[in-house]
Amino acid sequence: MAIDFELLDGGIAVITINRPDKRNALDAEHYAALSAAWARVRDDEAVRVAIITGAGDKAFSAGADLKSWIGRKAPMAELWRTQQGMLLNRGLEIWKPVIAAINGHCLAGGMTLMLATDLRVAADHASFALSEVKRGIIAANGGTQRLPQQLPHAIAMELLLTGDAIDAATAARWGLVNRVVPAAQVMASALELARRIAANAPLAVQAAKELALRGGDVPLAFGLRLEQFVQQQLQRSTDAAEGRQAFSDKRPPKFAGD
């Protein structure tokens, strides 16, 4: 199976789509393995932050392996198995931060995967496209939903309706990625971000992510009220006490996630 999972010191999980000969495209078997990897990130308390990347230097992921999906006949009942084989971009709730280390072409399902991550580091030769309309389908698994949330309307619609690609510099200018670096520095840059996040209080980090994402679906007054309830819970945590003590002692905190 070509979905690699490595847990590094500090609670950093690295998931690698390892099919460089297929531009890291995914067939049904690899989607299932990727789903299992995401479940581990969600459920393993040793994981504080995750990095998703592709093997090689050509592609982050080209999305679905079309040769394995074209002509596939799925039973109608499958449409209502909404929790089966859940993926990050399909709606799996993972409140631990996820960083995309984009080492090359980020296309179709690869781009919808990127859109579901929280921070993104791109190689300077990377390109981005939701080209599904050129194949008679749509950018599903969040493409039509997340892109208009993350970009101005006219720019998002241009990408969705033309299917044309943009380069890394354009993606950075539009705010789709956090930074563009030379290809050799992509993982080092992603790891540097991951370490900075993993050093913070895990419960507070997860709460901040969930509140930020859920806040887009509720009125501001409700979001502000929800913040108050979450803050009260966090203030009673062991991590909050450690944070206060470490500040008083002028030393780095040692957060345990409780």
C-alpha cells in the first residue's frame, strides 16, 4: 500500500501519497488507505499536527486515478453511506491542524485535498487546477464549496469554470498558500511550521481550529458566545495551569493535552 504514515518526535504525523509513477493519483484502494490514515490522525492522542505530501518532485497529487474510476458503476445506495471511507476533503472532522507540503502539481482531487488543509507550503514549480469541467464532471469533495469560501468570488469562479491552471506565485498572491519555497525546502518549511504548532497547547490549538471553521456557519453573536463556553473549559485544564506557571517561571511550557 502506497500511503505512508510516519510519526515524528513532537507529535508530528507525516502522511505521504507514495505513487510518483501515477502522479500520486488515488484509486479506490489508496483512497481507503488514506481514509485510515486520517482516522489515525484524528484518534491518536500522540498526534498533534499532521503534514500531507506526495512522493517525488513532480506532483502533490493529481487526484483520482481516472483509469480506475471511468466506467465504474456504484450502487445508488452508496450515495447515502456518507460516513463510509471518509476523507479530510469529504468532510471528516479533524481538529488537529493539517499542513499541505505541495511538492509539485496539485490538481483536481489533489487540490480539493489541499483546500481542506489549514496551512500550505508550495514548491516554486507547483501548479494548481480544478480541471474536472474539462472531463465532464465537477470538482467534488469540496472543490465547489471551499474554493469560493477561500477566494474572492470572481477568481474562484474563473478557476472552477475554466479548469485552467495557475502557478505557485499566483496561488500565493491570491492567498491559497502560505508560502512558496524552493522545491528542496518544502518539507523543511512544513516541518518548521508543524513544530511551532505542536509546541502549543494541543487542546487550545484544536479548539481554535474548530471555532474558526464552525464560525463561518453561524451568526457572529453565536460564535462569540461559543468562544466563551470553550474558553471557560480550557481555563480549567492542566495545560492552562502549565502555561501560566511556565510564563511565571520564564521557561518553555510542557503541555500534556489535558
